[in-house]
Amino acid sequence: MTVDLWMGIAGTMVIWVVSVALAIVFGLFLAAGSLSLHRVVHLLARTGVNVTRGVPTSVLVIVAGMGMLRISNIPELPYVYPGTPAAFQHIAWGIVLALAFGSAGHLAEIFSAARSTLGQYRLEQMTVLGLSRLGRMALLVRECAAVALPPTGARMVHHLHNTAFAALFPVTDLFGFVQGQSSSTFRVFEFILIGCIIYVALSGLIWLATRALEIIYARPVPGRAKRRVLLWS
């Protein structure tokens, strides 16, 4: 049981890490597209935001999982998701993509809202500071972090809970372990309690990581104080 439990935890964490990374990338693209002056790009981005926010993540996961189950000629993918057989790694990837899309629209709105709090005046100042594009992006991220990180952390915890939908398919995760052990041993309360404790612990770690980033980004950085004064003046 101990091995299966650790495998379930590892499976959930890998699914979470990969899908969160993809969700952030998708969210940044959608946020950038939403701010585009090109009408077609803006319309496509807003459509993507509204679809990913409007369709329940459970539906996205079921559609992706069922679609991957029906595809039989996919070559075996590299072993990435612990506990999931090699023949079902593509199903895990489908679920990960569905989870990423399920959070992308929410993250795009968070990123856009954080950017809007700076105001047009401060955004225009960034272009006259003589920074490179990468430098402007780093400064923008730092200025937006105080607003973006709290709701992003909350979304990351919710995203962790959504990984439980992977248990609907032959993909190893923590919720699947709890469900399987409860059904096979009839010790339902015991395994539900174990699952709840672990999910709470993982959620706490995510919150602590987000809080640490908040503290880091709130801390003044030597050599950038002048730029921050210019932005706030």
C-alpha cells in the first residue's frame, strides 16, 4: 500500500506541475492576445478565454481522455507520469492538456487584471527607461506580482483539486489510489482521511510557495530602486 500511495502522490504532482506550467504559458498567450490591437487576434484570444473559463474542467478532461482512448495508433510516448503504464502515457498527456486549458482562461484574466492596475502612465514609462524587451518584461512581472500572485496561488490550489479527474481514466494519481483502496478494502473513512490530509498538505505547500514569491517580489532589489521611483512618481 505504501508504494501505491507514494506512486499516487508522485503521479498527482507530476500531472500538476506539467499542467500548471502549460496553463501559465497558455494564459500568458491569451492575456497578450486580449491586449492586442489586431482585431482578429483580440477576438480569438477573448474567445479562448471565455471558452476555457466557461466549460467545466471535468468536461474538458472527459473529452480529452475519451478522445485519447479512441486513438490506438499513437506510438508509445516517453515515460513521464509515474505509475501510468507506458501504453497509457498519451492519455495522461491528453488529461494534462485539458487541465491546462481549464486554468488558462482564469490565469489570463488574472494576468490582465494585474497589468491593468499599473495604469497606462506607468506602462508608458517602462518604454522610456532604456531597458531591453527582456528587461521591460522582468520589470512588468515584478510590478504586477503583488496583485497577480494571491489569486494565482488560489487558482493553483484549485488546479491541484482538478487533477482528481485523472482517476476517471487509467492514469495513476492520488485520488485514484484513495478510490481504489476504499473500494477494495471497504476501509472508506480511513483512506478518505488519508487523501484529505495529503491534499491539504499539498495545498499548503503550494500556498507557501506562492507566499514566498510574494515576499521575494515585494523585497527591494539593489540597483532598481531608481526605476521603481520613476514608475511610482
